[in-house]
Amino acid sequence: MTTTTISEVKSINTPSVIQINADIPLDQALEELIRNSKEISITRGKRKGKFETGADKEGLELLPESSKERLQADGIDIQAGYPEAPPREDIPIYLDQAFEIRNYDVPFVDRGKNADPEKKSLFGAATEIINLTKNVGTEIVGLQLEDLTDQQKDELALLIAERVVVFFRDQKLSPSAQHKLGDYYGNVEVHAQVAHVPGLPGTTVIWNDYQVKKGMNLNFATSNLSNWDSTKYLNVGNQGWHTDLVHERQPAGYTHLHLDAIPDVGGDTIWSSGYGAYDKLSDEFKKFLDGKEAVYVSAHQYLDREDPFGGPKRIERVHPLVRTHPATGWKFLYVNRGMTKRIVGLSPVESDLVLNYLFDVYEKNADIQVRFKWTNSKQGYGTSAIWDNRISQHRNVWDHEGDQPRHGTRVTSLAEKPYFDPESKSQREALGKYLHQWD
Ligand SMILES: [Fe+2]
């Protein structure tokens, strides 16, 4: 049997010379090498920090007390560590492996589609309904998410589809119950790389303080880079405007973040409406965009089997740029600066020009946005935000700089395969609200 030396790798736990059997194709040999060499990062790209798999002992020591109590009350075993990343052997190495995850049609019925438009069951049971801004964001007081009936859940879905994001403070909500609610709203996404609650894949851990402790270069100065082109500059967590999981065949719909550790001040989240962004455009520009498609990329990266030494690359998927929401029937703009790469059919210059304008419209209009201050009033209770990732962008504000803990769990329900219905109306058109005519 002949062997071929393909490269020399100097590393602590890997041999200094890698002997590859000539009978094994290069891509397979590389995959084996990466999987078996713990010091080699699988897909970190430009992000710094050691890539962890499995349960993390170090993370457990950093876990806020309130979060620990919530997990343990739910019977979650965190003895081996926290959080838990997928095992190294399950993480895709190559783009084609990552692309094949959920690359098939999954039935989806939007729970808001047949809900009572007046939402009598939900509103009737609440003690207060507070619209936080005119166009986006509603807070519901006096209800526990865990106790909602199916009818109330359906009405809540419609409310989220109309208001973009709905908030519930003072919630006693276990990670399992959060996961169950996500199952009701769609197909719960299980991330190929991101850490989750141990034993509960799909309940993703949102914990920037931990990421920073692990080496993510997020601080007061670097968070500014998130405002600019993330394909060129450092990607620092979730500080920049973005939409979750746009590269999926059936991208994210109803998405639920529950924070069980909240700083006294800081750590807000901001949402912006895709209905509003679309309605900011002129009729002529809307017509130009309607029916166009764009290329959407993943946040995480993988190697290209055809060019494995070309460095990590993102998964790409084509979706309509203007979509129709199945529950409201309204059109919305589906773009975000971090993950919409180009508009199909336009030259690169034209595409950049149009996309940058659309990003700006989404990001710069305060009248289509809401900034939410998370609060935690009672021991053992947290706050929930459920938003629709189809019709929005969001960003986190890391101004507490880790001074006080901020930790939560997110469950994302994947929705329909994106579509554009040329007969559908925009939100303001459907509601009979003023729309400016430019001539
Ligand atoms: Fe996000």
C-alpha cells in the first residue's frame, strides 16, 4: 500500500506529518483528519475562539444561578457540563453535507392562518394588551405561555404575524415547555453547530457572555463592525441587524427567546418590520422588486469539497426577495445585511446598490422598529419574546458588556417554503393606511 504526504501540520495534538492513503480521496482524508484532530477548528471562519463540542464543564461554572435553577427544575441533567454542542462526529464538514440537512419539503400549516382575527380568546384572558409602538411590538400581561389553549396559541400566532413581535414578562417557563410550544408552531430547528440545552436539541442557548469568555471578540469597539458589511468585517455575534436561518429551505418563522438571566440595565433587543420596510418603497420600486429572487447565506461556514483549501464558505439558497405571509396575506421585504448576498439576474454593481438601499430602509426607520427592555421581576421567572423571523430583522445590544449575566434559550419553528403571491397586498394597502404617491 502506498502512502502520500499531502501536508505538514504542526499542532499540539496532531502528528507533524499527515500520512494519507493514496487510495482515499482527498476530501475524505481531510474530513477524517479534521474530525479526529480536536485542535483543528471545523468551521470557525474569521471568528476567534476554540470550537467546543459536547457538554462544556467550563460553561457550567459560568452559568447564572437563575438559569441553573430553571434547568434543574425541568429535570435537565447538567452534571456533565453546559451548554452542549453537537458531537464532533455529527457536525458537517462540507457545504454539501450542511446543505442536505432539512433539504426536503416538510409540511407546515401556519397556526395563525385560521385564527379568530379578533383574538377574543387570547385578549379576553389577558389583563392588559400594550402596543409598545404604533406599528411593531405588543406586550401581553396576565397570561402564562405554558397555560395557553390551542385556540389562544393560534390567536397569538396571528398577533405575532401582524405585530412582528409579542412579549410576555414574568413567565414561569421550562425549556421543555418552550420546546413544546415551538413544536406547535412549526418544525423546530436543530442547529448543526450551535450549542443547546443538554438533552434538548432545538432549544438553542443564547449566551453572548459565554461566547465572549470563550474568545469571541465582542466588545464596545468591535460591536461597531456589525453595522457594516459582514462579509468583509468581523462578524461579532448577534449585534448587527439580521434575520435568523435564512439559508434554510424552509426558513425560520415563529421564534421564541426566553431570557432567564437579565441584567438590571442593558441587553435590550431591537426588531424592525419587513412589512414596514416594504411599504416605505414607491409603487414603481415595489413593482421592480416583486417577483425577484435573491441568494441567502448561512451564518455558519463549511468547507467546499471542490476547493477545501479555499477556506470556510457559507451555505447558499435562493428565495423570493418579496414574500407573502401565509397568515396575514401581506407582502414583506425579505432581506438582511448579513445574509442576503445578491439579487438574481442583476449585475453585481446593480445588486449591491439596490440591496444596500433596502438594508438601509430596514435599519434606519425608527417608526417601523421597537426596542425592548427585558425585565425579570420575580425569582424563578423570566421574560419571553416571540417574533416572526419571516417578517423582521433584529439585533441584540451588548451594552451591559457582561457586567451582569444575560442568558436565555431560543426555540425556532421553521415555517413554509418562501413564496410570493402577486395578488397579495402590502400591510398598509390591506389596512387602508396612507401610502405616498410620488407623482
Ligand atoms: Fe438572531
